[in-house]
Amino acid sequence: MARLSLTQIAKVIDAKTIGRSPEQMISRLLLDSRKAQGFDETLYFALRGKNHDGHRYVEDLVERGQQFFVLEKSPETVYEDCQYLIVKNSLEALQKLAAYVRKHSQATIIGITGSNAKTIVKEWLFQLLDTSYKVRKSPLSYNSQIGVPLSIWNLGEADEVGIFEAGISEPYEMAKLEKMIRPNLGIFTNLGSAHAINFSSIEQKLDEKLILFKNCEKLIYCQDQENCHSAIEAFAKKHKIDLVAWSKTNIKAALYISEIVKTQKVARIQAVYQDQKLFFTIPFTDDASIENALHASLAALVCGAEPGSVQNNMERLEPVAMRLEMKEGRQGNIIINDAYNSDLESLPVALDFLDQQSGDRKKVLILSDILQSGLDNTQLYREVERIVKAHSIDELVTIGPKTQSYNWSLKISIRSFGSTAQFLKEAYGLKYHDSALMLKGARVFEFEKIGKWFEEKSHQTVMEIRLENVVHNLNYFRAKLKPGVKMMAMVKAFSYGSGAYQIASLLEFHKLDYLAVAYTDEGVELRKAGVNLPIMVLNAEPSAFKELIHYRLEPEIYSLAQLKVLVQTLSLEGANHGFPIHLKMETGMNRLGFEDFDLEDLMQFLENHNEVKVSSVFSHLASSDDEKLRAFSLIQIQRFEKMCALLKSVLNISFTQHLLNSSGINNFPDQQYDMVRLGIGLYGVSSDNNERQHLRHVSVLKAHVSQIKYVSVGESVGYNRAFVAEKATKIAVISIGYADGFRRSLGNGVGEVVIRNARYRVVGNVCMDMTMIDVSGSDVEAGDAVEIFGDNLSVYEVASKMQTIPYEVLTSISQRVKRVYVME
Ligand SMILES: *Cc1c(COP(=O)(O)O)cnc(C)c1O
């Protein structure tokens, strides 16, 4: 980790200083006020984004104890204990600081980019070099304009090698990353064809990526890649870079691969490097892993690692899980599995996620010895203690001899075990319930066994929910809002099928203003899980008013009769003042709501009853997604505005006014009023083709192949012999049926699924729990994963085959299908 004085930093980033005399040392950078881990020697950079402004959190941070700030304008209040560095652009300042740290590092710096596999190549190269050198690498996939400077800051004086990955989503970004990383050695992984929205062509994308290497001495790549080989050669020539290639065809390549033999579990690779024969065995057999391992091995050799040690380490390459996974477990526990390397850098990232998702649950960290940190034990576990404290963990469980013998000074419950087996032997007696358990263990400790132990046994059909895509979609819509407009997120119907408190907690963490659910029960569940945001209940039934009041849920009020019962219940409960309600206006949907002729009685009642307070007035457009019906939407808008104006003037009150759902945000930007209600868009679905390009899908529904059947001519498949084979047919029986939400109407050739990247049709009738698929001519096997919708088959397509809309597809996936939450 770098450690510089504030004076030095001010000079590097060209800042004007406000505040007391600058002798302070800085060893930590803070960019996200929510992720503060103590404020000692910490410098906060207030960054401004499209829909985010770090300056908003300065006051709050001062209150919590933060003292040192990089800001783009002088603070309104200058506090005595604080010091402020004022710059033109905070992000540029951060990047300058990183470039400075890089420049003063003695380490060999390796920069990795390409379309895929950057993180895996980085991690594997680390695994290959770590036994010979002191290596620093970026945590997880910290490869952005912000992630890269944070990673570089971690470079320490003693580090001999630094490995950083660079990722870009827009043109011109790579030049900035290059300035910071300035790699001596480059690795180009590959060029994919996916996701080129912001680039005009695949060539432009490649040119942009190669900028990372323009000051490199050497560049490693695979010469057999036809789509980029000549462009890379031309680039290297122009910038005088030594190309160091591996190839399966060119004997003259620096690393020539003469043979690859795959067995059931390993791949054996014969190679020639500098006239020396090498034999690699890697514990993976898929082509992508072989390619990644070869990139890493060549880079390790070029760095000077002994061929013998590279051979040995290749055999022990560990899989890299690039994301956190959360599942519900037995006894109300949730289990967050961080199968990622148990390094120090990723611990705070994992614990942030735990904070976000744990709600009121007890927070338990189950941690193995941390291997390969480059620190001595005391330094290492002192740092762990600091991180654990900053995240207010309730209990620490350590597994492994190092953590067992360390003298922990934390004032929380600590249990230590020598091994995973020992923990599992006693786990039953530990009686964990309603806790959030974070598993963070080095591979050798086999924490997956702990995960299995806590998990519910069930049906293997799962819906994967990608939380980072929810955040992406949220930010996309936030960017469309006018300043000051608030956002309510619709988390009704189990958040459109994607989860209850998991989504709500995420939104709370991202500072949403409001949530809305359909029924009181749904709101109660969120409150019980520790969600504190205000929650509106759309269909608040009088029979549940007591609960509604008790759990501070705010009802939509759509009739005077309903309002009267609410007021009665409030009086009985002793709540005599100002209970927030939301008035729903009928403007054309003809569902729930007050008609204009109801308003006089309503207003009279409200004037005489202080038990309730009108928090907001709203209505709902019947066809905000339909351009052809725009005229009708405009009539609704007119009616709504008139009703609001009347309520305002007669009652002489102010309230929040809101009308737009997801498609309304796009189609009626002038009617955002004070708040919008985001629903389906949050989950990555839009009726607008252009908008679809910008959203990311959140759910992936997956089943698996239970059995393979070979059916001969004349034999039938399934109920009522709906399919009869006209030729020999290979059938895959898959683990999903209409009880899971895979509709019966998808039977008999209508529905399709994706197995091993190819599409196959449903044959015969869909059963309750199973479906049969024609996989003739394929090498599909039992156990293969089956995508129902997600990455290769869109929910739009499935909806259209079912003759319905994506809303219905998503919300009708049954609760018995387990949701697995992932965060990259
Ligand atoms: C469900 C709902 C929304 C959200 O609609 P989307 O089309 O999913 O954005 C907004 N307002 C009300 C009243 C709703 O019931």
C-alpha cells in the first residue's frame, strides 16, 4: 500500500489546500462513503458521476469522523479538524495520484486487457508467480477508471510484480488507464464480438484496447487468433514492441504448443520454450481454460519464473469464481459464498455485500487462514481485525492453524477451528439460525463443504439473479430523471419474481427513496428482514390495517370507505396524528382510485381528520408504452393534474405527485413531477427496442438434463403419446415443468431451450415437473445445464412463445425454483 503525506498528494494532484497544517500521512483512499472502513489516514475523493455526486456525503462523513477530502469546490462549512484539497476534477486527481504511485514503483508491471478472461488470466498468472516473487494484483475485476487507481494505490514498496487488468466500455478510456498502469509487459487475451454498443466497429474496439500496450517492452498474445493477428503485428511494429506469442501452428512462436491431450479431468500440454521441452498438466479440460492457462504460463516464463516452477504451479491452478453467490439456507440463514481467492483485497468487498444483504440478521464471518498475502501473520490479521471492526461483524469463525493460534483482540464472539472437518463436526451444535453467514476461504479449505452443509436440499432448477445488473438498470433510469425527482421502486410480487428482501436491501443500499409492494404481507416480510425504507402498499386491505400500522407501511387509499376504516383502526391503535397515506386518482385505467366526483367528500373528510396525512397523490397510465395511445395518456395526464391542483388548493397542503411507470419515464419525460415508479425496467425489461440495448437482463432460469433417452421409430414420448418418433430420436428429460412456470402451452414443438450453446425444441406435452426435449444429433449428456431464458434465449422470446408479456413470465416462476443471487 502506498503511504504519502497530504502535502505530497496536494502537489501531485495540483490542489489548493484549505485547512490546518498539512503533516498528515494518508494510506487509504475512500471513494464511496458507504464503504468507509474507519477513517484513520484516509483520504476521501468526492467523485461526480452521471447520476451521483460524492460531494453530497461530505457533511455526513465529517460527522462520522472523516477528516481529509479531495473536492471540486470549497466546502460550505470548513471544519477545524478537517483538511480539504480542492481540484478541478476529482477523478482526474485520483488518476494522477495513481500514475505517481506507479511511476515510483520498482515492480515489473503487467497490464492485461482483451474482451474476455482478463480476471482469470490475472488470477492464474498470480498463482504461477506467487511462489517466486512478491506479487500485487488488483482485487476482483477492479479494471475501470476508478478500480484501476484504487488497485495501483495498493502497490507497496516491496512488491516485485504488479498485475493489473484494464477494461473499457467507451472510446478514449484506455488512454487514461494506460497513463496509470504503464505496463512493462502486456497480455492481450482475445477479441470477442460481443457488446460493441459504444464502438463503431470491431476494429475500432481492438485499436482502442491495444492503446494499453503502447509503451510496453513486450506484448504476449496468441498468434492463432485470426481476427486480430495482423492488427497486433502492425501495432507492435509502429510502437517498437517485442511480440511474444504462443501458437499451436507456428513452430517459431516463443511458446510453441505441439500437443494437447484431454483426459476426463486434466489437459496435458506439450510445449517448446527457448528450445526446451515443457510438459504442462492443468486441472481443466475446456478450450477457454487451456487458452487462459497458456497466456498465463507464457507471461510467467517471460517474467523469469523457472520453467520447473511454472510446470508445478500449472498443475495446481485453482478455479476462479468471479462473483459472490447468495442462497437461502436452513433455519432462516442466508449463506453468502465467496469462492473467490481468500485474499485481503477482496475481504472488504465481500463484507460490503454482507452488510447490504444481512438486514437485521446476525452477521457471521467464517474465514480460513489467508494464504499468499505477502504480509507476516501479525500484520495480516491486524488488518483483518480492522476490516472486521469496520463492518460490525457479530461473530467470527476462523478455520485453520494460523488463525487459530493468532491472538485476536476483537471484542466479539470468536470461535476457532483447526480445520474445516473439525468445524463441520461441531456445526450442528452451534445452532445458527436467522444469521447471515459469509464464507470466505482459501481453496484448500474446501469451504464448499460448509456451503453444502448449510444449504437447503432442493430441486436443482434455479433462477440466477444478477444483482449488479439491477444496479446498472437503476442507474440507467436515474440518469433520466430531472434533478430532485425521487424514485420509488416497485418490488411487488416478489420483485417481479426476482426476490423480496434481497432486492429491497440492495435498493436501500443504493439510497432509493421509496419502495412499493402489492399487499401488506409483502411489506411485513421486508420489515422483518430489516428493510427501513418507506414502503407504499398498493392494495392495502382493511383486514390487514393493524399489521400495516404496526410495521409502518403506507397504504394507497382509493376509496373513502377504505380511508374511514383506516382512521378507525388508527384511533384504536392510539395513532392519532399524521399517518402517511397515498391517494390514488382514477384517470382512465378504471382500476382502483377516486373519481373526480368523489373528491369533495374526500376533502371534507381529510379536513376533519388529522389522524392521516396526505404524503402523495398519484395515478397510473394505462398505456404509457404505446405510442398509438399517446392521446389517451395525455388525457389521463390532464385529468391527473386537474385533480392534484384541486386537492392542493382546497386542502392547502403540499404533497408528492407521481404518475410514471418504467415506460412512462422514457415516453413522458415532462411528467416526472416529484417522483417516478420504476418497475419492470429495474429487472432489465423494456418495451422499447432502443432502451433494451441499454438495459441488462437480471434473471437467468436454468434447469438441467436429468436423463437421456433413445426412442426408436414408432415409440411415443410423454402423456397421451403427443409425440411419436418418426425417426430414431435422442430425448433429454429436463428438470422443469409447468409447476415451475414452464407453461404447458410451450409443449409440442412450441418451446425451445438452450443446451451447450444450441437450441432444442420441446417434444410432447410439458409435464408438471419435467419436460422432454429433442436433442437428436447432439452430444448432450445427463447433468448438462439447460437455459430456459437468460443469456442465449431472451425473456421476450419466451414471452412471445407463451403468447404473453415478460411481466407474466417473470412473475410466474414458482417459488419452489430456488433463487441464487450473484454479485460480480
Ligand atoms: C406495477 C406498477 C408500476 C410499475 O410498472 P412497470 O411497468 O413495471 O414499470 C407503477 N405503478 C403502479 C401503480 C403499479 O402497479
